[in-house]
Amino acid sequence: MSGVANPLRGEASLSVAGRPRLLRPTFAALVAAEEELGPLFALVDRASEGRLRLSEMAALFWHCLSENDGIGREELSEAVASLGLAACAAPLRQLLGQILQGRA
């Protein structure tokens, strides 16, 4: 997997284990995220109000991970914590935008 995101598809990239990993918000990925996190609209609301939890961000990233290449969920979560909120803001914004707007 290249890790090169196509913003026209709502994709984002996140560095995990020293490599960019592709986050692709497919229908199946978003349904899986919604099953775990509750309604996606509420997730977007929490994010816009600054109430999105780190665990929720990591879960959304996990479900949207295009291929895990042996990366476990805990490793992805640790990468999110290590990168910090500032580095995770851009991929999060891209995914949330895709949830709200869909593909053009």
C-alpha cells in the first residue's frame, strides 16, 4: 500500500510505524465505525465542539485503515498518541469532511 491519499475520494494519510498509511472512508469502514462509536453525525458534532475523545479518533482511523499490513489496533492507537493532536487534525478533518459531504 502506498499511503498516498486521494483527497477527491475523501482519503487521508497517517504515519504509523514510520510509514504513511492510507485512511479510506468506505461505506463498510464507516458502518463499522458507527457500530462502535455510535451515530457518525454525533461524532462530527462532538468533534466540532472539541469533545472528540482520543479513543474515538483512533477508532475512526482504525476502521478507515485501508490495509493494516500487520499493524494492530493498539499500535495505531499508540501512533495517534505519539503524533499528537496537531498531526492528527488534518487526516481527521479529511475523514469528517467525507462523512458530511460525501464524494463530489
